[in-house]
Amino acid sequence: MRPALSFLRSRLAEPRTRGLDLDDPRTTELRRSIIQDKPFLRRIYAEWYSAILAAVPPGRDRVLELGSGGGFLEQYMPGLIRSDLLPTPNVDLVADGTRLPIRDASLRAIVMTNVFHHLAEPEAFLTEAARCIRPAGGLVMIEPWLSTWSRLVYSRLHHEPCDPEAEEWMVKPGGALSAANSALPWMVFERDLPRFRRNFPLWRVRRIEKLMPMRYLVAGGVSLRTLAPAPSYALWVAAERLLRPWMDHLAMFALIVLERTADE
């Protein structure tokens, strides 16, 4: 990272996370507190959770969340099975997404927020998710998304790796949270969409809604300070609404909804 950008990041860093080990379960618990304590950021998560809830297919079968430790989706979805790769007090299940202790076709959906781009073996996960989710069930996620604008942000200002030129769908070895490729969702569901359709015929892409070119950035996420006061939230929403026609070039996130098709 260039010295000027490194200096900027250090000045904007959220004081509570400075110097912490991302792969320590205590950091995940702290991030949960940060989301709750930052009103602007909490409203973003509330909006994301509402979108996830609306995209989950109806039914009585249960829903599994991956990466639950730092969030609060359970407040929107009673009965949610909360899971994480790291042991924290806020999960029901500690499990790897490629080896889930779940019966075949027993889930209505698997949901996640900012998790897919951390998966070391996304292809193994997609296979495992297809095993666990019933036909007509869903895989719903909010993930980083690549656009002209977000390429600049993720490659220059964000602490996670971003490698849109990677040929393989994989994350370089590392810790559960420190290992990542912010470009991975875009690679799988847009750049390499024909490959995805060919290799995973049990999954159909139902929807990709490109989102939020500014709000998460000014909220600071969990690692940076908030740059906008909470009362200005509605103004940022209105500004982003005006930018919708250019979301292909500006989006930083996407709501991705997959449908589990019937077995052949």
C-alpha cells in the first residue's frame, strides 16, 4: 500500500479494532458490538437483513446462517440456525461450510452476509449447500461486488485482498477471516457465470441486485470510523437512489439469490 494511503487508513481506523487479530473469536464478538454501537452501520445491516428475509423462500423448513458470530440476523428471522467457523457465544453451531452436519434436503435456505468471499473452497461449499437445501430452496447472500468504482476502493482502501484477475475460485490459505478475495462473488456469478451454470446445474441464479456505492464506505464498516452522522442516513439513501441507473459502474455490494432446482 502506498504511504499516503497507509497513513489515511491508520487515521481512519476504528480504535477498538486497531492491532487486533482478525482470526481471534474475540475480534468477531467485538465486531458485533461495533455494528450495534454505530447507528449508521446498524441501519445498513438492518436493511441487508430485511432484503435477505424477503428473498428466503416461504415454508416451515429451517434456515441456516453462515458466519453468524458478528451479526444479528436472528432478530429478523426467529428460529434461525446460527453458525460460524469460529466459536463465539452467539452461535448455535460451529461448522465448516464445506462439511455441514445437516441432513439432506432439510433446509429451506442458507443465508450469509459478507461470508462467501472468505470461503477457501467455494465450489465445495456450493456442492454441500445443494445437498442440504431442499428443491425450490434458496441460497441468499450479501457480498462485495466489483464495479469500476469498487475496484478502486477494494484494491486501495480496504484491508481485505481483492484479486479480480485470479483464474481459480479460491482464497489463498490463511485464517478464517483474514483470508479473502473481495472479487470472488463477482468472479463466480458474473465473470465466470457460464462455468457456474455448467458445473452447478442444481443452482439457478434468480437475482443479482447491485447495491450501495457510498453508504457502507461512509459508515466505515467495522474497521474504520464513521464519516457521516446517523441523521444523514436518509439523505444518503436518496442520493444512491438517484445513482441506480449507473449501478453497474458504482455498486460496492450485491444481493445474490440462487434457487435450488429439482434433482434430475
